[in-house]
Amino acid sequence: MSHTLVLRCGCVVYVSCDPRTLVAHTRVVERRGPACPVKNHQVGARLFLWEILPERVASATDEPNEIEWC
């Protein structure tokens, strides 16, 4: 089972999954986006899962990094 994903930078990534477990075991850049700023996104490069996940956006429920004292 395989899929292609388009990342936010415009790169196209081939993702191959195990058909029984649906776990992605291969992630390879097929085509680089025209304005991609990421050096590692070369055609044929293997990517880690966290490299294709979207960036985390802070929400209002996130705790601040510093404690404010009154």
C-alpha cells in the first residue's frame, strides 16, 4: 500500500505502508518543491516521520514556559 503526500514546502513524498499494520515504513522525496527551503529534501532522500508532520501550533490551553508570580 503506498501514497504520495504533498508537504507544506511543495515537495512530494512517496510513503509506503505495511498492508497488514498500516504502519509507514518508507518515506522518500519524489519531487522537490520549487521554493523548498529545506536542504534535506533532495530527490531520493529518506525522511523520518517527524520531518513530514505539520508544525505544532500553540493553543490557548498550552502552559507558558515561565511561571508568572503575582
